Amino acid sequence: MKLTKLLLFGFALCAISSCSNSNTDINELILGEWYNESMIVTIDHGKPEESAFKVPIGSWEEILGIKPILTTYTEDGNYTSVYTDLSGEVSMETSGTWEVKGDSLYLTENDITTAYKFVWMDGKGEFTGFLDWDSDGLPDDLYSGIQIKK
């Protein structure tokens, strides 16, 4: 009986310590450079008129006409995303701040914050969240993207 209680206490202690370190672990995973591999955006998610915009692996340049977006997350809580055209010229650069809360990454740009659930997949990350992809004023478009950490 004492061994069972001791084992249960040990499991509980491990669970508590892993929960308390999860933000630190995700912060460490997020830091650095990432580039897009694929994505799917379900526009008007959950509505009868929903549609999907897909960019499968290997089709980024063909479908979007740009190189995969390079996003860099720095230790000071800032990020920068660089958009490069097919000739190698930077066509756009966006930046903002990032923060991890639980299993989600919060990106803030121009006073707009978007939450992405983050799932680590051995060198890759899946980022899933709602945003306003179709610019209709509603964050009702479900984005799910796979990015590779450099």
C-alpha cells in the first residue's frame, strides 16, 4: 500500500513539474528561424459556404508565387516574417511580438493578436488558429500550417 501511494505521488510530481515547464519548453522550441512547408485555410469555417485554400508540401512557390515565408522568433519576444518573391527580392516584411501561454503561441501585430495552438512534430511545428484570411472583418477562417525549424 505504501509503495502504491509513493508511486502515485511520484507520477503526480512528474505531471506537475512537466506542466510547469511546458511554457519554457515551447518557448525554447519556438526560438529561431522557421519556414513554411504547407498550409490549409478553411474560409468561413463551420458555415455552409465554407471553402478551403490548400498549399500542399512542395507547392508553396507554384501556388503562392513566393518563396516560403521565413519567420524568426527572438528571445526578446519579437518576431519578423520575411516574404521573398521568386527572384529572391524581399517583397514584404512584417513584425510584432510573440508570447507562449499554455500550448498556444500568441502573435501580436498592429494591435491584433492571433492565437495558434502549437504542436511540435520533431523538427516541424503545426500552427492552428482562427484569423481573418478573407478580409471580411471576422476571424472565422481556420488556418493550419506546417512550418519547419531551421
